[in-house]
Amino acid sequence: MVRRLFFSVLAIICVSLCQRVAAESPPSDLPASISSNAEMEQAVAALRESHKLVSLAAMYQVDGKIVAAAAVGERAAGSGVPVTLDDQWHLGSITKSMTATMIGRLVEIGQMHWGDTVGGAFDGVEGVAAGWRDVTLMHLLTHTAGAPDNFPLAVRLIHPKLGDQCVAARHAAVESMLTSEPLSPPGKNFAYSNVGYTIAGVMAERATGKSWEELMQAEVFEPLGLTQAGFGAPDWRDALSQPRGHLGGFKPKAPVQGIEDNTPIMGPAGTVHMTLAELCTFAHEHLHGQRGEGKLLAKETYQQLHTPALQKYACGWVCEAGDDGLPPHFWHNGSNTMWYANVTVVPKSGAVLAVTSNDGDIKAAEKAAAEIFRRCAGEASAPQP
């Protein structure tokens, strides 16, 4: 119980929603650009060393084809077991774009609507504060609902088994939050919120009678062939068959002892794991979908998901117009304080970049990811032949 409390206090699913980090003096042995496996391995190795990360992995694709990929470091610090390109990585808040995509599927078949309100979805539930009545699904997905950033510690200490037990606990946690008024009127302010995405997930569960996990499998993972995707931290316990997480800010770096993650109650906000290639597949679906060539959703639905509300935030994506020599792109990152992941989509060139680490040093991993993107951006700035 003490260990669970320790990790629950530290492990708050979050995303660093700052702008791309400012350029620092990069390692002298970084390649000027990245357009091959050798150049990616050189860059990943140098950045992993300079930022003292347990591991660092990256995959750069254009129109679904791998241009450059590398994974350097250990599955657990001091183990001597190397990470590989086939490993699974915890994605943290990148999950939000997947939850929004799943809800887009439900909207297209008429089981949900973007204008669905919290008041309507929770009709009959006692104690829902009046301020939630007109909060819509779109407000929740763009962090403009006035929802608080996170659940109380008492909720984050609960780790129910997936299935009916988790669904019941998730609904109870959300209904408890809805008894307090929103922090601001809907649509007026941007406030990043794991609670908001969990409310959206529960609305989907109430609309369909299925768990969020079942909906994600049926509406996103299976149609895209994401067979390695799952929930919670990757299970490394079979002879260290997958990477283990490492809490950021601790030296020397030591792996967590269990399959530590945030409570699955907050699953819709950030508990998905998958491989680098699968993350790129998901990102390419959004890129192709915006062109009207997606498998999951119509072009108009993807455009809805990629349209920012406030603070450049759309439905699980941060949309950048392009500056400082970088092309226009949209991206998201995530961490549960034991892992880090970042995915970027460059629509003009058909490029996607996924960067991951099993190290919870968010600032260091973010700087490494930003530098890799800058090195790939020269390749991604112009349309491919």
C-alpha cells in the first residue's frame, strides 16, 4: 500500500503543453539532418547520452514507409538488456487523440453527437451541478469545459481490475466530480484536464453500454491492425520482455518495481501502450484522414478533430502553424512520470515522427524529441517526390 501511495502521488498523467522547447547547444556529433537509419541511430545515441536517458527510440515515416528508425538504451537501467524497435511504449496523454478518434467513430454511426451535453448524458444522476448542464462533448475534448486538471488523490489510489469493476469505479469517480461546479463557463477558458477526457469516456460508455477499453479495441486498434496496443504499462515480467518505466528526477536511475501506472479510472486520458510502428500507423491515419483517405473516419470528421478551439488545442492534438524554420504540423506528447512519448504529423510532406523513452525525466526527453524533430524537419518541409 505504501508503494502504491508513493507512485500514485508522483504518477499524474500529464502532457507538457508548452511550445516546442527552445533550441540548446546540441551534441556536436548530431547529424545535420536525419534521412537514414544510420543518421537516426547516431542522433538517438547522442541525445540519449547527453540527456542521460535510460533509453530513447524514434521512428520517422513518410507516407507509411520508414525513412529512419533507431532504439538505443536499456529496458531497465543496469540490466544490459537493450531496447528494440519492436518494444511497447507507454504513451501517456497521446491516448487523448485516440479517445477522440474513437468518439468520432461513434458520432459517425449516430451513437453520439459533438453537441451531446453532460446534462443530457447524466440525466437522472443525482447531484450533478447546474454548471455542467450545457458542457458539450466538444468542450471536453478541447479542454474548454472548465473541468479540473485531475482527480483527487483518493481516486488515484484506486486500481480496479479492467472490466465491470473498472467501469463502475470510473463512473463513480466522474459522478463525484460532477457534483462540484465547473471552474469556468464552457468554451471560455482553456484548462488542460484529465478529468474532462475521462468524463468524455464515460459519456461514450453510457451511450454504448461498452467499456472504454472495449470501444478502443473495436473502433481504433482492431480496424488499424494495432495488435500490440493495450492498456497500462507494458508487462515486462517475462524475462524483461518489455521496457520498464523509470521515475524522473531520481539518480541513480532505477526501474519501478511493478507494472506501475496511473489508475485505470483515468484510462481515456492516458493509459494506452503500443509499439513505435503502431503509433506511426495511428498518426498516418490522421494524416491520410485529413486528405480524405482515412480508414476510420470521413474527411469532415478528421477536420473536426484537427480544428483548434483555444490555445491551438484541437481534439487531442496541438496544431502549430509553423515557425522558427519548422513546417506546419500537429502533435501531442504524454508522460505518466515513468515514461515519455511524443508524436508529430507534418501534413504537407506526409511525414510522421514518433519518439519514446522509458524514462520519466520529461524535460530531458522532450528536449531530445524536439531536437530529433528539428533534424527531420528539413526532410519534412518539402513535399516528397
